[in-house]
Amino acid sequence: MSNLSELVAASRLPGEPIHTPMFIGGKPWRGSQDERVVRKSPAHGVAVTSTQRASVADLDAAVSAARQAFDDGRWSRLPAEQRATVLLKTAQLIREQADTLAWFETLESGKPLAQSRGEILGAAGIWEYAAGLARIVHGDTHDSLGERMFGLVLRQPVGVVGIITPWNFPFFILSERLPFALAAGCTVVVKPAELTPTTTLRLATLLAEAGLPEGVVNVVTGLGSVVGQALADHPDVDMISFTGSTSVGQSVMRAAAGNMKKVGLELGGKNPQIVFADADLDDAADAIAFGISFNAGQCCVSGSRLVVHRSVEAELVERVRAVLARVRVGDPLDAANHVGAIVEARQFAKIRGYIEAGRESQAQLVCGGESSSEGERYFVSPTVFRHVDPRGALAQEEIFGPVLAVTPFDTFDEAVALANGVPFGLAASIWTRDLEGAMQSLRAVQAGRIWVNCTITGGPELPIGGFKQSGIGRETGRYGLEEYTELKSVHVQLGARARWMA
Ligand code: NDP
């Protein structure tokens, strides 16, 4: 096999799968059972990486390492300045390794290489931001409780955190959670998706190189239904942060109830692009095409529904179609392509099922609908359906593919009812030139993240999370940091206490 840096520099496929072990207690971990999982690139159909399939015994070892590292204070009781230094050093190493990390991300996920690189560098920025936050974790004082009483509120790390991540943005989603948990002083066990574990494993070694004490971050690879479930169940874990499907999120929540773990959930979305008649239609069309094509629609904040004023519906749909006609779908290692592969056969079949159901419904197929799985390479072209029944599956369910459902509205109230008429509430975009209309819409729409005249943008300063079945809690920003803390309130008696029995 050629040397790794040569492969990365040439954007070539490896000759044989590159193996990365688990990471527990500050060291590579071989695993208690010798079962390897080989990952084929979903864009090329060839084996590219391999990892260990962990047993519950491996998971127990990881939790025990994290528990010990938390309880002896090797991380939580360090001055925050030192924690911040480790996070900053990690960011620097991520930047230095960006090409290699992006290459692995593309091989396992099928997303375009330039997009992977952007996500890795964006993630480095999140680590830098979280390093700053580490130094402002603080509580509160209450000097207003009378002559003889003083109040303190301490903000302390929640303890051992289990982080379960999905396959759509493996490195970025982890970076929206892990540096915040570490900034708060927690120790962590990470369970990445079995389809995309390598960049998470490589990050663990970068953390060690950056000076993170042993046992503070541990990574266990394996099946979600086995080790993910065991992590959510584990009595020595104090909090679970899960990102993925709503159905697994529900089972994680049930498992967490065993020892009343704190729970953070970021789940599905069915996010509306709400376009009013006065919007800049060219701007909106470009963003709508991007919002459904980005990451091949496998994105929790994809703008997968277009809710548009009837007077501009036909014109806007035509402009979206014209933008999508220029989108190139194909090999993610080829810089000319905008959209890469669908992550795996199961997800590909799910998307195709929705497209077939759409063709058979009363909806009108405007463009796309083509797909290919030849040679275990999975591609779907961005697809638009008009006249979609707002109560049907195309408009109600998270497809997690590049499929846009268009429904017109006549009044403001109808637009809001359509936007809110799904079980999810993750994100929404509003397109209008009318300030008052924009303000009224953003007040009324139920979504954790709202974009006005833009879509799928933003940095770590603002929180992310969902209303309704899109989740519980928030990630990123100071709110994200606070999720990984517990509050302790303290009353201090000053002078003699008034006696119960005088
Ligand atoms: P899942 O929700 O099944 O997987 C997400 C993560 O949870 C993975 O790490 C997975 O591990 C793990 N997991 C699976 N089962 C359990 C369990 N019982 N207990 C604890 N952890 C578990 O998503 P899928 O990959 O199966 O995708 C299915 C659908 O979910 C998509 O079509 C999409 O609609 C939605 N989804 C939403 C995401 C979002 O960002 N909101 C992200 C990904 C998917 P493993 O990989 O080993 O199964």
C-alpha cells in the first residue's frame, strides 16, 4: 500500500482497507473479540477502512476509564486555562491534519472532498471557540438574601458523558458536542456510527497528542443496537448526548431513564423553506437548490419542504429546476462534482422508496428522480415534486435524501400552519423583503433554528436543537456548554442561626 500522505495528496483510493483500533484509557484498544468491520466507500464500491466491532465488555472498559478519570479530578479539577490550552492545541492539530481527515471522511461518507475539508476546518473553529468558553464557566452569587444568609450557585461538570453520533456529519457533529463537554470538565465515551468511525478514532489520538489526560476521551466502535444501547443503559454514565433518528432517540431516552441520566437529543427534521410573494426569487431558488442538495439531502437541517405563496409558486419552482439542472452528482473525489454518494444501500433504498411513492401519488415530478446503485455505488439526483399533499409521507416524513416537496399557500396563517404541521421542529428558512412579515413568521414558526433570507449557515456562537420531536436540549454556544453542567445551589448561614427550638 502506498504511503498515507501520498494517497491523500493524490486523492486516491487505498489499495487495501486502512485499519484504526479503538481508543480506551489513552491507548489504542484491540477489543475483546476479534471481529473486524470493513467499510466500503459508498461512492466507489471498494473497501477503504476497517474497525473493530466492540463487545459490551469493551464498552464497560471505556466507561470505567472515563469514570475513573472523572472521579479522580485529573481533568475536571484542572484550572480551566489548562483545559483551554488542550482544546486549542487540538484545534491546531485538526488544522494540520485537515487533508487526511477530509480524505477519510469522504471515503466513508461519500461527500465531496472540498465539503469534507470545509467541515474539518469548520470543526477546528468550533474547538477554538469552545476553548474560550472553558474559561468563562462560572456560577452566580446572591448577596440579597438578608443580613445572615449568603447564596452561591456553582456550575459543575455533569460527569461521564456518552456521545452517540450519526454518519451524516461524523466529525462536525462530534465537534459540536465533544469540545463543549470537555470545556465543562466532563469525561467522555464516544460511539460513532459504524459506517463512519475513522475520523472520530483519529481525533482521539490527536487529543492525546494535544495533552489530554488518559481516560478523558474514549472511543468505542461497534453496533448501535449493542454498544450504543449499552452506553445509554450504563449506570456509571451521567449524561447521554444522542444525534440520529427520532425512533432511536426514543429508545435512548427510555434506556437513560434507568439511572435518570441527563439527556441531550438532536433528532430528525422536515424543515420548511417559506417563501413569500415579495421574496428575491433568484436568491431563494439558489438557496433552496443548495438546501436540498447539500450532503445529498442527508442533513438534519435540509430544507426538504418548500412552502411558497401561490402567486410565485410556478416561477420559483422553475428557477429551482434551472439551478438543479447545473448540479453535478458523482465521484466525491472529483472536484467538478457538487453532490456525492448516498451513504449506504439501506439509505439509498429508503430514498428510492419515497421517490417511487411520489411518482405514484398525485404529485408532479418536476426534475430528478434518477438513481443508480451500479457497482455498490449509490447516487440519487436532486428531485423536486410539486402539488404535494401536505398530509402525505413526502411532506411529513424525514426522507434524508435530496427530495424536495412543494406545497403552495394563500395566506400568512396558512403558511404558518403548513410550516408547523409536521411532528418535527428543527429548522426553517423564511424568504421575504418585508421586515414585519419576517418578524411575525419567525415568532410563529416552531423551530430551534431559523434563517431569514439565508439557509444552512452559522457558526458555533448560536445554539442548535429542536422543538417537538426534533429533540431535547441545545448544542453549541454558551447554552451548549451549560448542557454539560449541573447547578448546585448553596446557602451559607452568616452568624447565629434562628433556632427551631428556642
Ligand atoms: P440511527 O438513529 O439508527 O443511528 C444514529 C446513531 O445511533 C449511530 O451511531 C447508531 O449506531 C446509533 N444507534 C443505533 N441504534 C441504537 C440504539 N438502540 N441505542 C443507541 N444507539 C444506537 O440512524 P440511521 O443511521 O439508521 O439512519 C436512519 C434515519 O435516521 C435516517 O434515514 C434519517 O432519517 C435519520 N437520521 C437523522 C440524523 C440527524 O442528524 N438528525 C442523522 C442520521 C440519521 P450504528 O451506526 O452502529 O447503527
